[in-house]
Amino acid sequence: MTVPVPDYPPARNLLKDKTVVVTAAAGTGIGFSVAKRAAEEGARLLISDIHARRLDEAVERIAQDTGARPASRLCDVTKEDDVLALRDAAREELGHVDVLINNAGLGGHASVVEMTDEQWTRVLDVTLTSVFRMSRAFLPMMYARKCGTIVNNASVLGWRAQAGQAHYAAAKAGVMAFTRCSAIEAAEHGVRINAVSPSIAMHPFLAKVTTPEQLDKLAAQEAFGRPAEVWEVANVMIFLACDLSSYLTGEVIAVSSQRA
């Protein structure tokens, strides 16, 4: 049995007057969806990505759909200079940053015995080390204001085993551990850090890089019999970003309908 997709949620001004920065926000995935949801919820927004054309297209789509045009900045999250430039652009465009959403990630499929050092290092750099770099860059301005929120994008593969995903799973488990440890440090400064852990969220790019058979298999493992919509994951990220989650920090919330 497949449980139907619910209606898209109406805006509730959950992020009214908040400033939000989202990494890897171009394209059709969770990053774009959470950026769009943030704009719908009243945030002033800066989005970033490594792909110039797709980033420009994301700006136009968000502006068209929400009536609010986000600022944008190209950023390669594996380069410290780009990360610092994004921080400076955020300060210039937004004045300060209330919410940082670390969404950048890179997958791939390789068995351990066939995986190269380059494959391993690249996935960890984009998926895990970028979260460290971005947090290190943005936390001082949050500490200075004694408030702020960071939301990281992890994965259920940080908990669960899947062949061919050792590098990605290790990186996402690292995001979870980094979330917990950095949250303890940030708490005394009034800053909250949490993460979401999606299972499978459907978007066109995923369909391009995953076989229909594998997608059907993964969807069949979900209790609802279907993958999540990207905005269903984004909704949980918005919850973690807004004041409704004021007592949550160091938590990793699974956005999954998988059976235990």
C-alpha cells in the first residue's frame, strides 16, 4: 500500500524577519526546496551553489514562486577562500545570519576494495568537511550575537548499512557526530545546531543517477510505500531553523518512514 503525498503546506511566517543562508541550493533537490520554503516562511535569503547557471535559475524560480528574490553567491564548499567569501557576502547582504543550512553533499557507488583514495577523499570533503568549514566560518558571528541556528543535512546511511556506500555513509555518520559535538560547544553561546537524516527523497536528479529498479526497491522499504517529497524533508529543516524547536540542540531527526 502506498500512502498518498499530502498537500503542500501553507506558509505560517515561521521564519519572519530571519536571515537564512543555504548551501547547495540550486537544482531540484532538498537544498532548493528548503531555500524556497524559507522564503515562503518570511526569511531574507542568501543561497549558494557551485553551479552558476543552476544557481541563477534557482534565484529566478524562488523569486517567481514566492515574490521574494534571494541574494546569491557562487561557493565551492571544499575551498576555504570560497567559504569565507560566502560568509562576507552574507554579512554584506543580510547584515547578520540567523540560520545556516549546510546542505552540500556528494554521493557515489563503489565497493571498499575498488574505491580509490580520490573517491573517498572527495566524498568526505564535500559531505563532511564542508560542514566543518561552514560552521567554523559562521559560528563566530552567531556567538557574538548570542543567538543563531545551524541545520545540517545527514542521512539514514549514517546509521544503516548499504553496500557500495562506505564513503558516503562514513561522511554522513561524521555529520551526525559533528552536529552533536559542535552543539555542545555552541550551547553556551545561545546557538543551536541540529541535523535531519533523510532516507529517500525523490527529485529528477536522483532519477537520473539511480536505476528505476533501485528506486522501487528503496521506496518499497518505506512504511508509506513511497519516497519522501523533497519539501517534506525541507519542512523538518524549517522546524529546526525556527523558534518552535527552541529546546532542541545536538539532535539528529530521521525524516523517514522506514520500518524499524
